[in-house]
Amino acid sequence: MKSRTRLALLMAGVLTAGLANAQLEPEQLSVEELPDASPHWVFVGDVSFFHMPDSKVVLLNGDAETTNEAYLGMMSTGYNPAIEVAPDGSELYSAETYYSRGTRGDREDIVTIFDTHTLKPVGEIDIPEKRHFSLLQPYGLVTANGGSDLLVFNVTPATSVSVVSLEDRKYLNEIPLPGCAFMYPAPEGRRFGSLCADGSFVVVDYDGDGKETDRNRMQLFDAGISHLFEKPVYVDDTLYFVSHEGTVHPVNWSGKMPEFGDTWQLASDSERKAGWLPGGWQMEAGHSGSDSLYVLMHKGGENTHKDPGTEVWVYDTGSGDRSQRIELKNAAVSIQTTADDEPLLFALRADFSGMDVYDAQSGEYLHGYDGFADTPFLMRRP
């Protein structure tokens, strides 16, 4: 018995010595670079509702058949960010908030700049600690003036806009915006609009230093009668605002000042009586190549404007006529289209389990992605 024990100890010693002499090469970490952005890629904002300090943005390839193939990477964006993509798709901007003690302590607000080829942060810009701190809002952070400027919406509860120079990578100035919310950048120039509580639409011009140079106000709708969603979309140079009641308010901005077009209805009289209404979070999408407006619709009643949609209705923006009804495989809270000639329609599921992908022209269901985020809420396209 003793000899067997000695033999076992001897063999263990030999093995240990061999392992010690065979030093393993330390692994070298690296970052793989993505190719140029595809028109069918989509950035999905995950508010991480049950652990908000861990919000993130996931990049998916809508052409892929499976979730693993679609998942291209992830960017950590701190506590409840606002996100936007550069017009050329080369960068993603995230207005973020951090606290020195995680969820309390000294507050710091920054804009993080991510390279969309590597998904690595390549810059940070300090901004005032007053940015709008809410669920992901499509117009809480926008680029302007061809992508040279970044506008950040603030609430303290007074509302204002922080102007950031992306060329110089620095904060410039704050513009007061009393009684109005969010920014809708003009197609050209240093100019943005904002939707106001009294039903007006205010247009603010600013200079290269971020200082206001002009302000004009026009009445867009009757706030005592109607309620507008604050999440319009551009189709060409026209913004399409939709009311809770299903009225479309076109705002054409092909000139220096916007012009308000004739309103039209999403649903017929009989469809409105049956309860068909727009709703959801990011409930509109636009495709300029086909002059099409996509709206998320559901059957409901008064005050159901946050309810998820079961169908997407498609409209010709020139005539206001509906061209298609797309029945969704799963109820959705947010939709987005791609901008190319063979567009996809993305729909984030209402139960936050994932995303469904459709052919935006035929309405055919193509495939779905599961479990890539905790609470996917908002989409941005390159």
C-alpha cells in the first residue's frame, strides 16, 4: 500500500513539474472591426427597465436569419440614455448620465461618441447636468446642420436645449425652450422646431456658437381639442405628426420656414367607430423612396395611445390614401423602416421578447430575433 502511495505522489509531482514548465501564452484581447454600415442594420436602444444604470444599444443585421447571426455587438450607454446616429452612419451618439455612487451621489452628464466600425467609445463631451432623463425618446437627442451639431433636450423642470459642436467636440451653449418639448431639426441649416403645450410649433435659429439668433411661433393644432404624439417622422422634407385621434398633420420644411399642409385621417369613419387608433412608443416610420408613411395601429378607445399595435397601416403621403395593412405576427410597441430601395420593416414586440422583421413593401413576415435585449424600446437606423 505504501509503495502505491509513493508512486501516486511521484507521478503527481512529475505532472505538476511538466505543467509548470509548459507556460501558457497569455491571451491577447482584440476588437474586430465591422464593415461599412449596411442599410439593413438597425441600432436598438435597450432601456434595461429593471436595472436602468445598465442601459445599452444593440446593433443587429436585419438580413440575418437567426438571432446569433444578426447580433453584431453592443455598446454600454449608462443610465437611461438618449441616442442618435450620425447621418453617414459612422458614429453613434449617446447622451448619458452617471452618479458617483451608482444610483446616487454626484451627477455627471456626458455625450459619448461611439465608432460604429468597432463599437468602441472614441470621445466624450461634458454637457450640463440637466438632460431630459426619461425613457428612450426619439427626439431627445438629434443631429442638426448636416451632422455638424448635436442638440440635447433638457428638463429641470424648465425646458431648454444644449447645443454641442461635433466638429470641435465641445458643448457650446444652452437655448431656453419654455413650454415646448423636443427638437425637430430642419433639413438644412442651424434651425430646429419644437412642439409646444399651447398647440404651437416654434422655430429656433442659432449660430455657430450655439446662440439663438431668431425665433418664430406658428399655431399647428388646437391643444384644447386634440393631442399630438411628439414622435413624428420625416418623409422627404415633410414631418408627419399624428394625433391620438388619428389625424395626420403634415409640416413641410422644404423652405426656410415650415408650412402646415391639410390634415387627413388615418382611419375611415367606420374604422374609427370600430376603435382603430394609432398607439405605441415609436409608432411611426417613414420611407422617402416610396413616399410612404407607416403607422402602428390597434383597436382601443380613449386614452389607449400607449397600447401596442397589432397592425401597421401604410399610406401614400402624396394622396393620404392607405396602400396596405400589415398584420403583425406579434403585437409591437415600436416600428422602424430602412431607407434603401428594398426596405425592411422592424417591429419591437410588446412583451419585449425580441424583434420581428418584415418586407416593408409586401408586408411579408421574414424572421424574428429573440432575447437579444432586456427591454428593447427604440430603434435608430444608419
